Amino acid sequence: MVSKADKVNRDELLRLLREDEELRLAVMGLLGITDIQLSLRQLINAINKLAEAQTRSVNAMQGIAEGEARITEMLGKVTDMLAKINEMIMDLAETLSRTIDMVDSLPRARRGGSATH
């Protein structure tokens, strides 16, 4: 049996833990609290790095979205230019067709006019 003299008074133990840093650190080591604190710091560092990586990723995605918007705008301008070029080609084809018709009608007019000469 353990006598009262051998038992450590709970209040005395708590007082010693508050006042005696070496005892407090020794108890923390025995309980694994220092390992838990170290693991917690590592976890916090990992979370901070993850948050930084996420911020960089969001910034990169915003840059990609801005680039896509610029490309879309440029593509719209190119499409408009192609439509105008196509319209000009159609006008040229029509003009060329009229010119060919005029050139084809010249020999007939000459034939009709050369008979009088």
C-alpha cells in the first residue's frame, strides 16, 4: 500500500508544472506533446504552402482567361476581316464577269461595224 506521504499532492503537482519549466518540458516530452506540437507546425506550414500554391494557380487561371479573351477578340476581328475580303472577292468576281461579257461583245460590235467599212 502507498501511504499518503508517498502520494504526490495534485495541487502541488499542478503548481510545479506552472512554475518549473524543466519539469513542464519533461512532462510534455513524456506525454508526446512536443511531437504533437512539431507535427502541428509542419501541418500549418504545409497548409500555408498549399494556400500559396492555390493563389498562384488562381492567378495563372486568371491570366489564361485574359489571354483567351484577347484571342477571342482577335478571332472576331479576323472573322470580320475575312467577311469583308469575301465580299470584296465577290464584287471583283462580278466586275470580272461584266468585263468578260463586255470583252466578248466587242468582236460582235466590230463585226457589225467592220461590215460598214
